[in-house]
Amino acid sequence: MNLDPIELTRKLVNIESISYHEGVVGAFLHEFLEGEGYAVERMAVDQPDPERTPGGGTGERFNVYAVMPGVTADLVLSTHMDTVPPFFGCTEDDEYLYGRGTCDAKGIIAAQVAAADQLRQAGVKVGLLFVVGEERDSGGAKVANLNPRGSSFLINGEPTDNRLALATKGALRVEIRASGRMAHSAYPELGDSAIDKLLAALYDVQQLNLPIEPEIGPTTVNVGLIHGGRAPNVIADKAEAHLLIRTVGPSEDVKRAILKAVGDRAEVTFSLDLTFVRMRRVGSLETMIAKFATDIPSLTRWGEPFLLGPGSIHVAHTTEERISKKELLECVGLYVDLATSLVKG
């Protein structure tokens, strides 16, 4: 009897696993996959510096790698276990499963586990790699890349509406921190507002003319987090912003432009730099261009990459996150067919 990916999705979605807090879902998958006969390995992933990481955690976190005992996988199916906040559990109707992670990417985990079940029954040497931290820093993928397992192909899962991606944008995470001097707000001349410096720097960054790639689109800038200050009647001595820039080529020109725009008003840290990626077409699969980034640039030692998954990126990271049950089941077959075509050449 084949594994039910819809039921597995329900169980996974009901386990909270916001980035840096993935331990419980990792433990669930470890136990589940051992029950399916896999040899399962945990790859420990350190927590980041809590002083510089909004939403950071303190608990155990780890990647999960599963393969049949004694087997070196020719192909690995991979995606991430972490989700963005806020957590909300699984509900459903006849057509959809709803909840955080249904399409990004717990439904994909379930589809990959079900596909691997069919592939191993067909004699394909397949592995499963589920990582932490994709939504924030690709920390899990970076650890996995230090521990490759000899596979020739990697099928990464993200919501692509069951289309094969031919390219993905890169991602440059930028942290801008301004410092000032506190004073009573009635006497601003006695202080030095970090918030004023930060806002001016952000304005100049947003006015930059950044690269455009005709097939992919423009470089985009999102100011995702801002915090700072002490109280409305205090001149702020600290303020910071966290930006995510979607790049369409090498990041060095973008970095130089940001550093010049910010100048000496604030400290700039580039905490994540995922490169723009192109991938090849396979067979008659419908294709797309992904304007988002993935763990693929951090998994270069796991084989030639491909990107495919059920669900729409347009509902990922929203309160309307959902996945079509029909599309989820269809993707199991797509994974099986793509994997089979790759390993049999």
C-alpha cells in the first residue's frame, strides 16, 4: 500500500516549525522515516547569534537525511522543514488543505516521501534530505553541503505549480544598523537619532537603479523588518532594518551600490548571499521562471539541481496558504517520472 501524502501533510502542518524552532518536526520525520525502513541521520545545525537574529531560538535543530540501509543514493529529493511565522494549523475542504506550510514546504515533504516510496519499490537508489533554516539563512543547506552523500542529481522542492523551474533569482539579505545618542526629545539638538539615520539610508537604498535581467525581471528590494528606539519622548540611540533583495545576477555590484548609498550613516552586514541559478529543461514538463530563491545555491555538492513542487508561491507566506489535494497527488507522479528519467539517462 502506497503512502498517503495528504495525511502526512496534515500531520506535518500541525507541528509548529518556524525557522530556528524546527526540532519537533525533525524528530517526527526521523521517527516516521525509520518506521518506513530508512536509515536516518541527523545533521546538527547550530543556532545563530540571538542578539543579531530576530526570532532566533535556543533548542536543538538538525537536518534529516534518509536512505535505504547500505545504499548510496543516485538521486536525492530535498526541501525544507521550517516555515515563516505565524503558525496556524491544518484545516481543509474537499479541494484544499490550508495551514502554515501546506505549500511551503510541508506538502512538498509529503509528496517527496511518497515519491521516494514508489521509486525505491522500482529499484531506484533515492535519498531524502530535509533541511532547516531555508526561510532565513539556508543554514541547514550549508551544513548539508559539508556532508554530501554521493548523489548525482538533486530535485529541490518549492511551490512551482508543478512546473519545472529553468531559473531562480538569488537572494541577498542585508542588515543595516544605525547608532546614535539618546536625549530628551524636547531637546533634539542634544541627541543624535539613529532612526533618522536609518530612514535616510533606507530611502537612498530604495532609490538605487539595480540590475534587470530581461528573462527574469528586475532586482527587487523588500524592507522586511525595522525596529529601534526607546520611547516616543527619547531620541533613539539604536535602530536597525533587515532587507531581502532578490538578485538577477552577481551580487557584488548590488553590494557596492548599497554600501555607497548607506555611507557612514550605518553599519551594513550581508548575512545571506544566494546566487542566481539557471537549470536545464527535461522532457516535456511545463516550465517556469522562479522569482524567488531556494536552497539550491547552498547544495552544490548534492548533484545537478532541478526545482519542482506543488502549490503556488503566491499564497506562500500569507494567511491564505493552501495546497490543492489534486495537485499534491499529481506531483508525486511528476517526481517519480523526473527522477526515473534522470537516473536512467
